[in-house]
Amino acid sequence: MRKALFERLEDLVPQMIDLRRDLHQHPELSFHEVRTPKLIADFYEELGMDVKINVGGRGVVASLEGAMPGKTVGLRADFDALPINDEKEVPYKSTVPGVMHACGHDGHTSTLLHLAKALHEQKDQLAGRVVFIHQFAEEITPGGAKPMIEDGCLEGVDVLFGTHLWSGFPTGTIAYKPGRIMAAADSFEIVIKGRGGHGGIPHEALDSIVIASQLVGNLQQIVSRFINPSSTAVISIGSFHAGSAFNVISETATLKGTVRTFDRDVREKIIGYMEQMIKGTCESSGADYTFSYDRGYPPVVNHEKETVMLKEAAERVADVKNVIETEALMVGEDVAYYLEEVPGTFFLTGAGNAENKSTYPHHHPMFDIDENAMLIAAKTLGEATLAYLEQHRYETEEVNT
């Protein structure tokens, strides 16, 4: 079955690329996806597969029943885009101003759809069930994973596999990691409230920009001086907004940023230290403030047994040239919620290729993927799926015997 599956996936590559490019030209922001979930549902309906729409909001879930009984494998892909203007000059450039697929979710979607098509064509040889989970709104908390889980997308699922096309690794690479592979991703907003005034008479004002600037530096001391160096953590300010005129001291300054951690205790310590640092900086200057903190996705924690199975599956795929254990990444992913419910693993499929300018980082306006990576992702997910179903089929047969 593997040989036939892989050959069929190779045949489907042109269609896989065409669909990915169609999605790239028509991106939709998180919680605003309309065209994309309809396209996904239509694809499955044309195959004659059981499909559910509006799962948890805008999610789509399709189910493939094999001819023989067995376990159930869940495969997950996301399909939302980002509020970034596409600056690539390619035929499939985004047609929506200010919105683009800058993270590879278009490739995830096309990969999973065509793997589903190839598996569906061989369902007579399949022992078990495969559930294809197409998730909306991965990019913005609270994300689509939790409501989809609450709406039953994991019902009956025994194991879950998922992958992320990753421009940071060259095409032909599969990167795995048992345990924590991605961080908890939180966000915060700090508003410094000073007293506005004339830029030429600063002593009569209370300069929110100066205070906020001091705070940016002070916050960096938390990770470097208050958190154990052996604990991994990041505090980054991504947005600093204040004032609108060159000669006016701004009444307020707003800072927005993110905190990334792997350990729950470290996360809570950082929140406490931030509150102390903000309060102390503002009180010493006579300013007021507001501080809001949003706990985002939990860390992505891969299960040991399933990760080893994935690694071994990747090593059997001829197109995979390099299987490596990656270091933990400080990015966040709400695939974490699925892995809190069922065993499984989330891995990275290298999609970087300097020859076609696909080595820009994720969330960059020039971001692209090496489309050849989609075939590698599909084969690796397919191999892992078949390996899991076959292993448990043999176990079931031995028990029955």
C-alpha cells in the first residue's frame, strides 16, 4: 500500500501546487475564513467522504473509514492567514491587500487534502480510520483548536500527527523533538499615563515616552537577572505607540509585547515581576498605568512514543534526506491543545530553498515555501499514519488469536 500511496502522491503534486497557489492568492484572516473552509468541504464532498462543517466555528473535519477495523489517526492542518502585505513578485501573489499566507498554512491545507485523496483511493486496503482536522484561526488567541475540540473533532481519535512547513530548515529535512518543542505564547499591553504638555516646556509635563522607554529596558532585566538562567524565557516588546506631533509631549504611551516560556511556574513568576517592575517605574516618576496580560497557548509537548514512531517513519521516506532532533522553539502553536487530549507529535518539515527565495522567516512579507516540501510532508504523514494503524492492527490480531 505504501508504494501505491507514495506514487499517487507524486502524481498529485501538480494539483497540490495549484491548490496551494489558489489559497495563497485568496488568504483569509483568523476568525474571518469563509471561502477557505467552503473549498475544503467541497473537496471532501467531491471525494464522497463524510465531512462536517462549522466545527467549533469555522473548522472542517472529514473522516475516512477503512475497509477493515482498527484504530483512528487524526491529522491536523490550519488554514488562516496573517495581516501582512505580500511583497513577493510571483504569479500567485496575494490578491487581498494587507493579507497573506506568511506562515505556510496554505501549504498545510493542500498537503492534507491531497493526502486524504490518495488515502481515500486506497481505503479498501486500510485497516482503521483517519480523521482530517482542518483548523481555523491558529494565528490569533484564543485560536480555533479549543472550540473544535469542545465540538468533538477528536472524538474517537487515538493518536494525532501534525506538521509545520518550516523555511528555517532546508527542503528534505524532518525535524522532531520529544517533549517540549514549542513555547507557551502570551501577550500583554501596558499603558503609561503621564501628563501631556508642550515639547519646549517639559518640566510642566510628565513624559510618558521617557517613562515607557525606561520600562522597556527595565523589563529586560527580568529574564537576565530574576529568572534562573537554566530556565528558558523571552520577554519582547513588539509595539511602542505614543504621540502624534513633534512638539507635543504625549499624555500616554502604549507598549505591547509577548512572553514565551516552557514552565508554568516561570510564567507566573514573570507576570509577578512584570507587575512589580511596571509599578516601581511608574511610581518613581509619578505616573499611573494599566497592565493587562493574556495567557495564550500552552507549550506544545510531544509524546515520547509517538515521536519515536514519527522519527522512524520519516527515516523510511526516500525523499527525506535528513532527520534531526531540533532544539525547542520559542514560537507558539495551538496544536498544543490537541496533544493535551490525545497522544501524538508535531514536527517540522523543511521548506527552505535559497534557489527559489523560500528562506525568509515566517511572518515576513517575502515569505514563501519550497512547494516540493509538500510532497515530503504528505509522505511523512502518510507513512506515520500507516505505521500506526498497522502496528495496532497486528496487536489486535494477536489479542484476538
